[in-house]
Amino acid sequence: MKVTLIGTGFVGSAVLDELLQRGHQVTVLARHPEKLAARPGLTVRAGSAQNPEDVQAAAAGQDAVISAYNPGWTVPDIHDQFLAGTRAIFAGVKAAGTKRLLVVGGAGSLYVAPGVQLVDTPEFPADWKQGALAAREALNLIRLETGLEWTFLSPAILLEPGVRTGQYRVGQDAPLMNSDGPGRISVQDMAVAIVDEIEQPQHIRQRFTVAN
């Protein structure tokens, strides 16, 4: 498949590895193309995720777009930056005429009790809150999109570096748990779940979550 990837940070870099390992042709939209080493199957386009025209150019003629966009957890105005990128990505993908869009969100919008999302609980880490609130708003925005075959993926509460097992459990709007507490997933296995969903869609116009 021809896939555009937006975002090559913690999650995006693992998704890039998984896509290339499976033989897909990947176009990455990057503000700093020089930071990405040349690899077979990889095309890098210079541009910004916050510019709809750059997104449109990168998404044109592609089978799918994966957005792992995050302006960075240490950015002071992460909430506004995150939403600016989200809106630009949605607009650019639609302008390109590409229907399939998978958005990587956070676990904060998962429901831990009826009507209560994780991000609204007292225990939610303050350092992550603004980014999590923006990711929740991104989910609300994408649910309004009728022209896209979208999917929104929330990770397990604990998303960590680890190993690729190729195995994961699937849930919907509540976090997956282990017997001893919150579920977890390696970023490598989250990438497996993302590429599996692109290759064989199971959650069109749905949000889902995964955990090991």
C-alpha cells in the first residue's frame, strides 16, 4: 500500500518501522527531512502538519494516512498546537481526496466509569493533561467527519518502550485492564495494531483501544 505518515516521534517512529518491514511505500511529512535516514520504500516530503496544503500534497494519491502527530509534550501551548495540527491534517487529507485516515490519540478519553473519562480523574498527571484534553477534542472532531473512513486509536493507559510480540487485545471505549491494574502495551505492538488496521480495517468510523 501507499501510506502517508504524519509524525515520527515515539509512536510514529515505531509505525514507520512496522510499515517498512511489511513492504509498504511510505511517504513521511516532516518539518526536518534531514533527520530521517534514507531507507528503501521511504519518501520524505518537507512540510508542516499545521499547513493543510502541505498535508494535502503528502496525502495525494495515497491509500491511507496515519496521523501520529504530537507537537511535543514539553511545548508550552501543546493544547492549541495539537488542535491546529489536527484541523490542518483533517482538512488536508480531505482536500487530497484520500478517504482512509487513522489518528493516534491518547488514553485520556477512555471511560473509566460511566460518564467519566480518564483525563477528568484527579489522578491524571498534570504534565500530560493539556495534550490529553486536545486529543479528546480531536476525537470529538473526527466523529463529525462523514466524508472520511476514519479510525481513532487510543493506547493502553501504560504505553511503553518494549518488544514486538505481534499480540494484543482489543477494546472499544474503556481502558483494557490487567488483573493487577491498568493494561499496558509496547509502542512496537501498538504499531502492529495500527498497521493491521490499515491493512484490514475493522474499526471504520470507530475508536478502539489496544493492550498486551
